[in-house]
Amino acid sequence: MTPLQTILETIQKLVTKPLDFYGIQEQEIILKNTLSAINSLKQALESKNLTTTHAHKAIKKTEMVLLEKIDEVEFIQALGNVIDIYSNTPPPNIHVEELLEKINKIFTKTKTAIIEHHVLLEKLEDRTKKLSPEEQEKNDKETIQKIGIFYVLEYTLQVLHEFTCLDDNSKQKLLTTGLQTKAGNLPAYYPLENTFRKELCYKIFNPEIRHQLLAAFYKLEEDFYSEDLKKVFLALKEFNLNILETFSKFGLKKFQGMLYKPFGDSLPVSELIKKIKELK
């Protein structure tokens, strides 16, 4: 694998989810492979005595970031400088040109996602400093009920229920454009998914609960945009279970909906989880 191919692989992983949401071993592999690619680029320049170029400086900066305790924002910005330099250099062949086009297309999404994640965490950290532990816990309980239940789960559980009885064409409409159902007019799921994640996860102060919720959203996205609707259904099923189990750990005992109640109202969470597990 060439250095640029390795860089492409790295940004493809980070556009899916931040580094913290990979296992320790996988994080080490990602960083090790990226550092190896950066070293290869550096050695190629040094072999041509190009140590005073902007390219060499950008590569050295990225190398230093990777050798220190990783700051993901600093890392993605440094990597972006390397990509910019190679993108503005005439490519040696059509294959490199196509590879750089692909890298740039994905990198824009990766950088936006990574920076947004860390900016939202910083804003939450600023709010944390102003609240006592008791106030934070109270806020989290309110967020889980008002946003986690009324805004997110009511809708996602209803969509999961609809997937057990709709034809494939209607399922696709529900995901992309919205659908009128017996339960009401359900808006399209795809445009809401990212909004759900931001509105719920980045308002939770408890770091363990927040991490579990974010992990559930990132896991959902792995198969959520598949053309295989069976995969989408299974991803939705797993997502709803993960969210409910996380809320349950935080003390949620009953599911009480306001608008959508596809599996019944005032259900013990344990019973709701059981019903979802039985869905085929």
C-alpha cells in the first residue's frame, strides 16, 4: 500500500467515527500505519534533498503530532496540510491524480465531522464547569426524557415497528422522503439521524452515558445507509436496543411516550427490550 493509499484508509476510518470510538488496538494500528506513511513521504523528499520545502515542513509537523499524545483536531489539520500540498503538485500519473481526488472528497467530510465532534465536546465541557454534579445529573435525566424518549426513541421505535409490516418501497420512502402511516405522518429518517445524535449525545454530561450513546449512533451508521433493507432493519433494531439499555443503566424504568407508542405505553424498559429482541 502506498503512503497516499494509507492516508486515504485513515481518513475513511475517521469519517465513520472519531478515534476514541475504535478499540485501543485498532487505534494503535491506525496511528502506526499513518506514521509509517508519513515517514515514507518524508524519506522520499529527503532523498531528493528537499528538506526546506513546504511539503517537508508539513510532513514533519504531522510526524511530530503523531509522536506526541494524539490531539485529534491537531492531527487532522496537520494531515490536511500534507494533503493540500500534494493536491497542488502536478501528479506523476493518472492513478495518483484519481487517488488525490478521492482523498480530497472524503477528507472534507472527515475534517468537518472531527472538528464538529470536538467543538461540541468543548462547549459541553464549558457548561459542565458551571454546574454541580447534582445539577448535571438532573440535566441528564431531563435530557433523556425530553430528547432521548420524546424526540428520538419514540420516532426510532416507530420506524422499527413500521419496518416489520411495510413493503420495501414504503420502507425506502420512510428513510428518504417520509411516509404517511397509521401512526401519523413520519418524516424521513436519513435527514434526522445526524440531528438526533447532536441533540441528544452532546447534551449529556455523564461521560460514560454519552460515550455509549455516541457509540450506538456510530454503530447504526455502519449499515444504516445500505441498499439491503434487511441490514437497515437489523441496524435499527440493534440501535434501539443499545439506546434503551444505556438509558436503563442510567435508571430509566419505564418507557412513556407522548406521540408514538408502537409497542405500548408505560412499558417497563425490560419488557420493551424483550419485545424488540423478538422482532424478526
